[in-house]
Amino acid sequence: MAATDASPTDIPIEHPAWARRVFESESAEPDLDHVQRIGARFLGLGFIGYPIVLPAAIASSGSVTASWWVPLSIVLSVGPGILLIIFSFRPGTSWLGPLALVTWSGFLLSILLWFWAWTGATLTDPGDVAQWMVAFCGMPSMVLMLVHARLGVISLIVSSVASHLSQQLGRFGELTSDLAFEIMWSVVFTSVFLAVVLVATRTGRHLDETREDTYRTAANVAASSAREVEKARFDAIVHDRVIASLLAVEPGRPDERLAAQARSALEELARVPGPGGAEALSRGETLGRIRSAAADLAERFEVQVLGAEAGADSLRDAGRDRVDYPVEVVEAVIEAMSEALRNVVRHAGPDAECAVIVQLAADALSMAVVDNGNGFDPDSVGPGRVGIAVSIRGRMARLLGGRAQVSSREGRGTTVQIGWERP
């Protein structure tokens, strides 16, 4: 029979929530803080764990010291470890520097008090330990290494010398020629772990600096892009609204529609764009705005709707599935259309006929501005003419899903296709 059960190694092990929190931290904090916090938590567990796993060494140390030293040394070891764990769950790491100094000071005080507590006796078994704290003399140095590399190295040398001095006195009653080798071995061996801590903290610091540089670069790019977009918006408004209004001014009493167009241009120049995307327009509202914009330019412009059975009333969404278009899409399409119609008025000729053909689909909004006027050669348009480049093509290119195409031949009229598809 074929085995269908997954092997035990394939089954992910879910650790209890309290166990995960021991070695996890806030994801939003800087990487250096995260490394320091988790490192302090891990080392704090080490300070608590050493007295648990070294009962024999503690007992042999007590045979050559006064009775008060062993419990005091355990308190000075376990106490800072507990504080490291507790403080590692607090926000920030400003506590780590002072607490690292307290940890090393407690350890060093225990070593120095050993000389006072030593009874002068020596161990009968050379394999026993006279100073049980010599087993983890590098632990306080690793805590200091989390905040200051140079202090970590200095503390390691001082702790190793003091620990092995007391160790030799308690074992042999005097200092032997092996003292230098034992100190050197302790420093070299523990330096490997200090190097790991140093690499971890420098990596966290480098990640933070890289992230800050990335955010700063992204902010500069976004600001530059926003300035370019706003400049393009002003260029389009000045060309489409301001210059068009000025060109339409004639001697005599001004047309009310021209005055309204001028007021609209001033309002658009003063408007500060806000976060869009929430407002939407229905089919009927969209068509109403298109027809109103075309009528503001000239009554002769006819707006035709593809797929409409009974004109605008059939597009009021009554009894149909409602279809909405983002307001910024409708505004961009209408502005591009208005520029195309202004070009018809200025360049197509007085006898040119023009129609605006609109299609309002569920996921697309498109139109074509078609005239049978003079036409032109698109390749001959100079770069300084911003009407087509900025007000039509540029405006639709800045719109996600937007597009615009201008087709024309001299004497054959012009067709401007404007479209948007829902992303």
C-alpha cells in the first residue's frame, strides 16, 4: 500500500505565541534596534542559564570562598540577565547602553569580591573550578558590543584577566606560567562571538542607512515627478483656457460664454489637486459634461453617441446596471476634446464641418473628433506648439489607461481619437 501521509519533517511546526514573541520584535522598528533588542534578549537568557547548567562548578567555587560570595555572584549574574530580558520588550533601545554597563559592572564586581571572599584554600582536584564565572567571562562583553565595539573589546580583556587570575589562585594557590596562555585562549575564543555580534549590528545599521537613502531618493523622485506633472497641468491650462480666452476676445460687448470660460480658467489655475479617485460620474453625467463642453466652444459642434437607442435619456442608468467613470478620467478626456475642437475653430476653416463621436462602454470611454477642414501634416508641427503634444497627447499619456492619436492630411481633414480603458 502506497504511503500517502506526509513525513514529519514536511509538517510545519507551529510554536506557541509566547515562544515566538521571545525572538520577535516590532517589524516597523529600525533594523539596528531589532538586532540590539533580540541580541540583548538572547544574552539575558544566557546569564540566567549559566547558573542552572553549572551547579558542580558553583559548588567547587564555594569550597574555597566565604559562604556569602556564591549567592551574591549568582544574584549579580542573574539580575542583569533578567533586566535585559524585561527591558528588551520596551520600545526603543536607549536603555541598552546603561544596562550593558550595569551588566559588565556586576560581573566585574563579582570577580573582584572573589579575592576578598577567598579563604586561601586550594582545590584538591585540579579539574575542579575555583571561579565558576570564568566559564562566561565574554558574556558581558557581547552585551557591550551591541552598543560600543571598543568597550566590548576592552571589557573582554579586563574580564578575562581578572577571571583567570582568581581561577589560578583558587586552584593552585599561586600564579603559574599557564596564566598568559589561558588569558590569550579566552580572549581569542570569545572574540569569535564578539565578531558575530559586531557584524550583526553593522549589518542592521547599514540596512537602516540604505533604507533612509532609498526613502530619500524616492521622495526626491516623487517630488520631481509631481513638479513635472503640475508644470504640465499649468502648461495645458494656460494653452487651453487662458490663451484660448485671450484669442477669442473681440471688440465690443464680450460674450457671456467667454466670460464664463475666463472665470473657469482662473479657478482651474488656483485649484490645488487633491487625492482623486474616489469621485465618479455616471454615463449620463459624463455625456452631459461632454455636450456642455462642446456647446461652450460652438453651437455647431454635434455630439453623437454610439449605441444610444434614444439619445441622452437612455443613458441615465435607470433600469440598467450603473457604470461609473472616475472624474479625473472624464475631465482629462473633455479637456483633450476641447483642445481638439479649439483647433478646429482656429485651423480647419470657416466652412469645415465637425462631429464628436462618443462611445460609453462599461470599461472604456472613447471619442473621436472628426472634421473635413483644411487638415495639416502632423510631422511639420514644431516642438514649440504645445496644443497637440501637451493638451491632447501629453494629458492622455499621464492618465493610466489613456491614449490619444491624431491623424490628418492636408486638404483631407483631421481625426483626433481620444480613449481610456479601465485598468
